[in-house]
Amino acid sequence: MVKKVFLAMVTILVSVLMLGSVNSQASSKVNNYIASHNISHNQVSSKIWGGFPHYKYRHGKNKPEGVVVHETGNSHSTIFGEIAYMKKNYRNAFVHTFVDDDHIINIASTKYLCWGVGYPGNARFVQFEQVEMHSKKSFAGEVENAAYYTAYILHKYHLKPNDAVYDGHGTVWSHGAVAHYLGGSDHTDPKGYYANRGKKYFHQSYTMAQFYQLVLTNYHNL
């Protein structure tokens, strides 16, 4: 009898700890700030540049399998400077879209693949970059734009939201998750950027798990 009671108590304790872990991932001061301040996303603007190459995804034209979230890693650049640089250096790498707190600018057709994460991820995903922000409001605005764009692409291509960051299966990826599960690069973004800005402006690391919850909110509002 004592043994059964002990096992029952252990089971309850483990369940409580697991629930606390899930809640700590889902609860986000950044997401709460966005909701409480009614921060809305910008519309996607199309500024397709004709110089990018057109190669089909592995399942064909217009058939991406998910979205990869990047950040530039450049603390001094602007969205227009990043776009100009990418057009000049697209042979090395390019993405479909750039996001900041006030813009979602699509520069390469999402009908075709881009070169942002190496092989084999390039042939699977729509990819976008976030420019680094330097204030509480601008970071929140950028994250909302990024989550909306992710949801927008999933909806556009009839893909169901599914967080791929922790198991390597799904439709919403970080660059770090692609590198970890599929290879092709050694990048870890946007993990460090999210954690840094979350701690700096909201006293809590922002995570991809929390970002994914914001993607779901936007997806269900489409």
C-alpha cells in the first residue's frame, strides 16, 4: 500500500513539473505585450527582383514544405541595406523575404526555392530574415510581423502549423533546427537574438516555442 501511494505521489510530481515546463514555454511576456498593446502586423509587400534564379523545390514549383525563420546577425543594418546587399551577393545566399518592425518585404518568388540554409533544406522551405531591432516596441512589432508572415505562408500553401524545432518534423523551423536535424550549415539563429532581446527588453528570454504560439494565433486569425 505504501509503495502504491509513493508511486502515485511520484507520478503527480512528475506531471506537475512537466506542466510547469510546458507553461513556462508557452507563457511569454513578449506575446502578452503584443496582445495588450494591440500591436498589429504589416501587410506583405511584393518587391520581387528579377535577378534571382528560379529552381523548383524538391516536389516541384509552388510546393514548399514549411518556413524557416532567420535573423541577420548584423546589429547595424537596415532592412533596405540588407536587401541591397543580398541582391549583390545572391550567388552566395538569398532568402525570399525580409522583416522588421514596419515592413514585410518579399523580394524573391516563393514559388521557387532560395539559398538560405544549404542542402537539403533549401529545396524544402520558404525562408525569411529578420533585421535586428533595438527597442522594446520595435522588437515586439518585428516578432508579430514574423509570426504573421510565417502563418501567411503556411495558409497560402495549405500547410498545417507544426513546430519542427524540437523534433525535426513539421512546418515551422528555425535556422538552428534545420542545421541540427538536416545539416547544411552550423547556424543557430534566431535563438540567440530572441533570447537576447527578450531578456533585455522583457526580462525573459524569448524562445521559438513562444514564437510558435504567436504563429498559431496569427494562423487562426487568417
